[in-house]
Amino acid sequence: MLIKRKQFIQLGSLATASLMMPKFLKAFEKPAMVPQGNKVLVVLQLSGGNDGLNTVIPYRNDLYYSGRPKLGIEKDKVLSLTDEAGLHPALTGLKDLYDDGSLGILNSVGYPNPDRSHFRSMDIWQTASNSKDYITTGWLGRYLDAQCKGCDKPTQALEIDDVLSLALKGDQMKGLAFKDPQRLYNTSHGNYFKDVMASHKEDHEQPVDYLYKTMAETLSSADYIFQQSKLHASSTLYPKTEIGKSFQTIASLIFSDINTKVYYVSLGSFDTHVNQENQQQRLFAEMNDAIKSFVTDLKSNNRFNDVLLMTFSEFGRRVSQNASGGTDHGTANNMFLVSGGLKQKGLINAMPDLSDLNEGDLKYKVDFKDVYATVLNKWLNADDKNILGKQFNFLDFV
């Protein structure tokens, strides 16, 4: 059986999974129990440009309702946080986290000269580049490059998805993307892939040599991840949604001996040009229920202080609603920070100033790269300046 390069690339999920090198995992073949204090970052990407103003709502601001006469969340439905700000009514679990001091909210996060293209703005966020620069490595991929070079027990990153995001692609090291450890394991042990590997003895075409090598490495990785995921299977009840299953997988791995430092997961699409109310309500309900179960799981296993969950979206939406019951691409947005280890809680900075806009858009007050620098330096104990290419300001939420 002769497999050519084009066919090989089309093998499906394992083509993505092969992005992780086996030495990433071989170092942990003799696992030690992960102690409390081993910090973990979980990044939740709200794909499509979530509407931040209907997420953290300035429900006492008349300018909010005048710009959104039909789309604004009614005052009596808002989950009040302060006299000025509240949460979307679907985010009841996040309201509970706010009340117990486990939620931090950063407002007006963005970057200079914002881009309203989904693809370009997402690249900027994932690479931590300036809006005029184009970078081919992600900020977490460069973290892997920096932390894993020459290490006998390198850290690693896992994405719960079928495709690896640019954020986790470094120059030398990359994360691994998969939806489910058991599905990855079952796929890797199917007869088809065994036949592919057996055929390599007859195929000496140089362009596919590397692909065969990385596939073999992935098969080893699949076994290892599957075994680790079974060590501490979660007993917490999670919702049966995709995001719920993803967070359950992340929890089972956090509780295992795999010692992964970064997990990445996405939810969307939040591109609500039309019918925003129903779409955002549905997505927020899924997100809320998944995070609620995840936090319950972490607390019951004494790991909540060691895990930082951070949300972001590539941009916010415009302040005024459009004519289709939605909102169009905007600029600055809010970020949620969830952890038992926060040093700053609640509303960390001021709500957006709706009287001071840039052509109808919110002005950014916090550079997202300051958030990244803080997480890298203070949470992951990494060289943020080397990873991000320059020194950014540290914030005080951790």
C-alpha cells in the first residue's frame, strides 16, 4: 500500500495530533503525583467576537439603552454585581464566582489600531503581535519553545479541538489538538493506521518521511494521554454539551500525572450580526454550566487555587445595535479571570466610557499583551519578555 503525501495529510484527526513530538511525553513515563501548587492555565476562546457590553452590562447607563433600544438587557434581568454593572442573565454560575471572590473582570481590553477582520484580529491575539506585524508563531507556542528547550521533563500544551490553534504553535515545539482521549486512542489503534505504518517499509519517498515519523510519534502520545485521562476520572456531573465534555476532559487530565501546564478550548460562534439575543443566550448557558461544573470539580479535588481560567474574544461589538437585531464588529472587550488564586477580584478596572468613543467603538484601556505578560511571568513562571519580544506591564490580578 503506497501512501503519498496528499493522502497522508488527509488522514484526519491524527494529522493534527501529530504536531506534538514524543519526547514531550516520554519524559513522564514514570509519573509522579502532581502536587498542589503546580500552576495550570486554561484559555477559553470565545470565537467570533463576543459582545462584551451584553456580557458585563452597564445597566445604569442611559447611553447603553439609547444605543440598544431593543437589544439592551432589561435592568430587572441583569445579574447585579455593583450599582453600575451586572452580568448577562445566563451567567448565574459566574455571578456565584463573583460573590465568593473567584472571578475577576478586566474591562476595555484590546490593542492599538484594532483590526475588525475575524481572521486578522484572531491572529493578533493568538500571536501577541502588533496590528501591523505578521508572526507565524503563537504566544503559547513560544512559551513551549522557551520552557521545553533542553528540559528532560518539558512542559506541554493540549487543545481540546480537532485543529491546533496558531496560539499553540511554536518554532520548535507545538501543542497537541484532540477532541477526546479515548477517540484519539481508538483511532490510532485502528487497522487503517496500522496498514499505513506497515506500508512505510515500502515507501521511501522523502517528502512523506517526516509525516510517517510524526504519525508514529502521535500513536505513542495517544496511548499515553488516554492512560493519563483514566487515572482520575471525574465524578462531577458535567453538561453533555461539547464545551461541557471538553472541560471534563481537561479536569481529568489536571488531576492526573500528565503535568500539562496549558489547556486551550474554544466556544462559538459569537458573530452575532443577526438574532444576537438568542444566540448569545444559548452560548452563555453552555459556557456557564460547563464552567460551573469545572470549578466544582477543581474545588472538590483541591486544585482550584492552582488553576487560572482566562477568557478572551478577538474583538467586541459596536456600541449601537444594527438593523438586524444584532451588533457589528467592534474593538475593545472584557476578559474573565476565574481562579481560587486571584489577588484582585471583582471589577478590576472601570467600566467602558460610553461617552468617549472612537467612531462608535469602545476605546481600549488595557493592552491584552499586558495580560499575557502577567500570566506568563506571575502564573507560569516564564520569561515573558523573551516570549513576547519586549517588556509589557504587569497587572496585579495574580
